[in-house]
Amino acid sequence: MVDEKAGKEVSVFKVAAYTTLGMIVFFFLMKLVGLVTVVELRFFNFIILFFGIRYVLVESRKANNGKLEYLKGMMTGFMTGIYTAVFFSFFICLYLFFDLSFMEYLKVSQPFGTYLTPGSAALVSFIEDISGGAIIAFALMHLLNKDDDRG
């Protein structure tokens, strides 16, 4: 997204890539300490996603001299969430193709696990992340689009 007035560029794609990298690092950190089987910890990804979307919205506001147009900001937040969801679900799909023991653990431990494949697990991850990204972007637009200094 390029601001014509200020000339500063806020790359949604780049922020989404860094956000995804944060989620991947968290995943491998959990694997390193032996908590990767606690699938409920995947909700920490929403916190990482929150910071990514917040960053892109704050930078967009700075690039527009403190103004953040509602629809443009919503689209920026949504697109950050969509790109992050696509990147991370692609990672999950690739990872589950190579770590067959973790895929087997998911099949045994999760509801409807017998139907899970790396692709369907990636789809579940995509839906979770895109839903979370949309909710986060919506909430942040209302918090950051105030006319005072609280944003």
C-alpha cells in the first residue's frame, strides 16, 4: 500500500511474511521444548497476528499524517491476515508432509482426526488464522481510528 501524499510505503506482504515468520518460530520453539503436542497453544498465533496487523495499521496511519481511512484500513488489516493465513497454512501443510509422527499424533488426538490429511490440517489452520485476522483487524480499526492519542 503506497500513500500518495507522504510517499511512504507500507508493505502488507512484507509485514505478513514477518508475522508468519514469528508464528513459525513460535511453532519450532514449542517443538524444541516439547510442547508441540499441546495444540491449544496455537492460539498464541493470534497474539502474533495481532501485533502484525497492529503494526501495519499504525504504519498506515503514520504514512497518512495520523489519519486512517476506515475502509482502506480494514482492507489493509484483512489483507495482512489473509497473506499470513496463506503463508502459515502452506508451512503447516509442508511440515505435516515431512513430520509423519506429528501428523499421526493429530489423527489420534483430535476430533475427526481420522479424516485429517496435511492439506485438511492446513485448511483448518487457514480458516482459524483468517477468522482471527478479520476479527483482530475489525477490533483494531475501532481502537486505532480514534480522534485522540489513545491509538
